[in-house]
Amino acid sequence: MLSKKNKSFNSVIGADTIITGDIKSDGSLRIDGKLTGNIEVQGDLFIGSSAVINGNITADNIELSGTVVGNIHSENLLRMLSTAKLYGDMHVNAFVADEGAFFQGKCNMPKASESTVSESESE
């Protein structure tokens, strides 16, 4: 996941930018603007506090500070910071929410449920 010391991005979408359409990126991406469309990132995605996204998101790791209306799929970690708002379902392998973060939807953690099933079967 993006460390607090080294937040370097391949692409940045600024706060004054409005995009309608899908985005695909092979590198890390930071979004501070408004986007209507789906996002697919083969790397880390940081969604700033001023960002508003209407669409589905897929990325390796996601750090959410802004608002997302849509579903999130994270291969690894979804971290919701205190200003984050998610209106949609999440499919993640790890999930961290700071106090004040808002989530309305369903959470699916497939690796967590696989380990629970394995532990239950071994008892």
C-alpha cells in the first residue's frame, strides 16, 4: 500500500478536472477531481478528499478519502480514511476504516472466508 512517506503516482487527475468515461492505468493513480465512469488500475489508487467518483473501481490497493458511488474491487487492501464515503459493495482481501469513514453496502472478503472455512474443516 502507499506509504505516507512515499506517495508517488504515475498519473494525477487534479481537483479542477471533470472526466466522463472509463480510465485504465498500468501504474499508480491519484484522483482529486470528479469522474463518471469506471476505473481499472494495475497498481495503487489514491482517491483524494475532494474526489467524487460515480462508477466501479478495480485496483491492487485503494486508499479512499473522497466519495465513491459504485462498487470497489481491491486485490489487496482498501483503506477508508476519515473523510471517505462509499455507497456500494466492496470485494476486498483486507479492509481498514478510520473513525468517521462512511460505508453503505455489502463487504465480501474471499480470502478471509477461505481461511475460516479451512480452520473449521481442520477442527
